[in-house]
Amino acid sequence: MKRRNVLSVALALALLAAACAPAATPAPTSPPQIVEVTRVVAGTPVVEEVIITATPEPVQLRGAPLQAIGAGEGEVAIISWAGYIERGETDANYDWVTQFEKDTGCKVTNKTAATSDEMVALMNEGGFDLVTASGDASNRLIAGGRVQEVNIGLIPSYGKIDPRLQEAPWHTVGGKHYGVPYQSGSNVLMYNTEMFGDKPPTSWNVVFEEMTLPDGKSNKGRIQAYDGPIYVADAALYLAAHKPELGINIKDPYALTPEQFQEALNLLRQQRELIGRYWHDAFIQMDDFTNEGVAASSSWPFQANLLALGGAPIAYVVPEEGATGWADTTMMHIDAPHPNCAYMWLEHSLDLKLQGDLAAWFQTIPVILDACKGNALLGDTGCEANGLNSFDEIRWWRTPTTDCGDGRKECVPYHEWVTNYIAVIGGR
């Protein structure tokens, strides 16, 4: 009998698995075995030695959640808002990356994005594992097939999340979870206390209407607005409070009829004459407030907090008209290259100390409310100061669609928000 070359079934199975799926769920294996198979070739018995490896690892179908967490891949790549992934480089007190890397062996790489649209673009490019998406991006990522369902059974702390967020519509669709809540907070009115003196602003009118500020100078050229189409909702929220005579009756700043949308654009065009800069980079905005004489702007508590800690004359307020806000979710890319490390980070993101430290750093609300107590950096009243009691009053960012939410399908979709806001910024 002739003995043919050894055929590795393991290699064939591995190639097939690689062609079908980007990731596999580790499973226990047994030692390889060699068996002999005899077949007849041209009338001659031939013995083939076939190597059978351990039971092949179960394959994770594309987009299907892992069923078990295996060994980490050594890295997890995250897209985040500025200040969301800290390793103590800005302030040694705020570091929730270093210990995670030591405990898991998963090195954290982070790409900061300035807007939700940038996050969506980066996720479309691929190569990342996770993104801290706000509500105006999360549903787009789900609808576009850019993120995968998450197996919350592999995240032991999920049940500790604020029940209002566990099945929030910006990350739960059709009963499936597409992410893990991370933090929430409101957009605020940041202002220079020296320019306002003993008359701090109480209304968004300081950035929408031309006026003389308490320092005796016009606000023209000394205000900023957010460089993102979702800012149209801020204009709509202001109109809802101040322009009832228009008869537009705005109830939902993310569900605008064409008439309501045009009124919001008109207000933004009026504001355009006052704007010194449209901001999207948090650190550039901080520099503008420090060095360029900016008096007031929509902002995030993160910038105001960091400036105040540095001794700048900066404070912020949630104006009387209310505010829009963001409830952010950590979502996993459909082709996440490091899914095991990604799941390890998802659980770590709900750690009580991380949640409390991040809330203190960014002036936000933890998604696990137990983190509101006992955190040295946040303090036991920090969550209330960050807006915990106003949670139900914040108009959380979400992607506008034609669905008005009341049976009508005439509302202006997000792509029109994009094109029209770009036109406003360009002076058209």
C-alpha cells in the first residue's frame, strides 16, 4: 500500500471558518488525534493519515453576539467623546484605563471624535471595536448595520443600570440590545463670569438674540454655537418657549414639520450674524474662552469644569427653557477585530468607581446610580448637581426621521438637517 501526505482537517476547517466569520468563541479543546482512512485509487489501496484536531471552536456568525468570553486579543480600539476614556494624562486622579490594561492584558487605544457625524463616518470606515455613541448616532449605526447585537448575559453589571436606560430606544431595537449605556448629561450654557458680573444669564436668548451684555458690550462676535446639525433642536427648543405666536406648537424638537423646521432655520440664520465661531472641538472652545474673549456658548459641562479647575472665570447654567442632552451608549462594531477585549471593556465601563469618576470629570450622570454615593471625586451631592433630578426634563438627542411620533410621516429627516445646517453655517 502507498501512504499519501498527511492531510490536516484542522487547516481546512480553519480556512472555512475564516471565510465565514470574523471572530470565534473560544471553547475547550482536546489533544489532536491521528486516524487512518483507507480508500481505493485506480485499484490500489491508499492509506491517508488524517489529523483531527480538537473539536473546532464554535463560529461567531457576523453580527451575532458572542456566547462566551474567551482570551483577550491584546487590544481594544475605541472611538469616544473627548474626556470619556482617561488614563490620568490630564489629571492623575482620573484614570480608568491603566488598571483595566493590567487586569486584562487588553491595551486601550482611543480615537477622539468631535461630533456624532464623525463617529458614524469612523464606524463606516471600520477597524474599531467600540464607540461611545449619542442618540443622534446610535440609531443610524443600528439601521446602517454598523454595530452588532450585544449579549447582555455576558455583562454581569447590566442589571444594575438605571431602569430608565436599560431598554432605551436609542440602543434597543426589536427587543435586541445594541450597546451598553455609559453616561448621560445635558448641553449647557457656558459663560464668562467677569463679563456677566452679578447678572448671570438665565436664558438661551444670550446666544440667539443680539443684546448688550452686563459688561456694556454687544454679544455680537462673542458667542459660539455647536457645529453639528443636531443643534437645530436647540433652536427649536428656544422657539417652543419664546415664539408661541408663530403658531408652530413645537412639542418635540426632534420631530419638526417643514414649517417648524423653517422657523428654526430662520432663527439660526439670525444667530449666524452673532457667531464668532462654530465649535466642535472641546479643547479649541476652551482656548477660545481663555484667549479669544468669548462671552457665552452652548457647551458641555466637561469644558466648563476643566476651565474652572484651571482658575478661569467660567461657570455654566441650564437655562429656563430647558436643554437638549445626550445619553451615550458604548456600541460594538459589526466587524469588531477584538471582540473578547471589547466585552471585557463593556463590563469594566459599568464599574462603580469608573462611573463615579467619569461623572465627576465630565459633570455627567452615571448610568449606575449606586455610583452617586461614596465616590471621593464626585461627592455625595455630585449627581444632583449634574442634573440627576432633571433627567426626565432633558430632551435627549436622537436621529430625526420622517416619523413625527403621532402617526404623521411628514417630519423633516436628519439628512435635511445636515444639508440645511451646513448652508446656515456657510451664510446661506
